[in-house]
Amino acid sequence: IKMQKKRIEFSYEEYSSIAELNLTDRELVEQALVATTQASAQFSKFHVGAAARLSDGQIYLGSNYENTSITSCAEQELLSYLHALYRNFTIASLAVTFNNANLGSRSDFPITPCGKCRQLLLEAEITSGKPIRVIMAGQSGKVLIATGVASMLPLAYSAEYINTQA
Ligand code: THU
């Protein structure tokens, strides 16, 4: 059998601004903007905020947390908090945004989660059994929405590998 070229397609929504979003999405981005003001980003000066809307409608916030020895992304902080509170939870949608406080920098384009956070979010999505709507924004400018984390991490590592039987 010869080598085969494979292709994975990724669809997402693009909006020209936060104003173009529906009310629930816009509310979540606004909460994520609030979360950026609670970031501890003394090293990078890159203030990231995340807001999760759970299946029961409750909204929780997280922001990045930088220490001399550790750095934790806003998404990771939020997931750890939800895990500590509930152990099991279902995120309907998650908004991420940022404010870059470095001189001369811009914050008018959407932030996209790092690889580790994609894996963490994917595992939360798989555990809950419901796709997470991921809303990626800046202080202003375009907004991107992915309708599930699985699409954002093709060929993802799976915990199922561990228990795969011969
Ligand atoms: N960061 C996040 O909090 N979320 C992301 O999606 C990307 C990066 C944080 C980590 C670090 O504190 C700062 O942004 C600079 O990379």
C-alpha cells in the first residue's frame, strides 16, 4: 500500500467586530474583557481573560497568572477553578480575550488559545460530552468562533490510547 495524502478541514466563524455577535456571545466576551483586568501578568504585560458559560447559565472568569517560577494561562486557571468547584462541569461556551500592556503593542485582533490549553479544553469537552463554543476576541477588531474544541486540535492525543487492548 502506497502512502496517502490526507487532509483535515477546519471551519470557523469570523465576525468583523464584537458588536456583530449575538447577545449571549457578546455578554461572554464582555465578561472576558473584565477578566483581563484581573490578570497577574507582571512579566509579559500580556493580560489575558477567559469567561466560561456553563450549561446552567452561570459565568465564571479566569485570567493568566505569572509567577517567577510558573505561568498559567487564563484558560487553564479557569478550568482548574471549575474542576476544584465542581469536579464535573459542562461548558457551553468560552470567550478569550486580551489586553497587551506593552508599549506600542496592539490588542485589536483575536487571541487564539495555546496548544496546551487546546488539549485541556478538549479533554473538558470530551468529559462533558458537549461541544464548547470557543469565542476568540481582542479589545476590538475581528472575532473568531469555533463550534467545538475538537476541530481546533486535529490528530489530538487521546487518553483512550492508554487503554487500547491488543
Ligand atoms: N496566555 C494565556 O493566558 N492564554 C492564551 O491563550 C495564550 C497565552 C498567557 C500566558 C502568559 O502569561 C502570557 O499570555 C504571555 O504568553
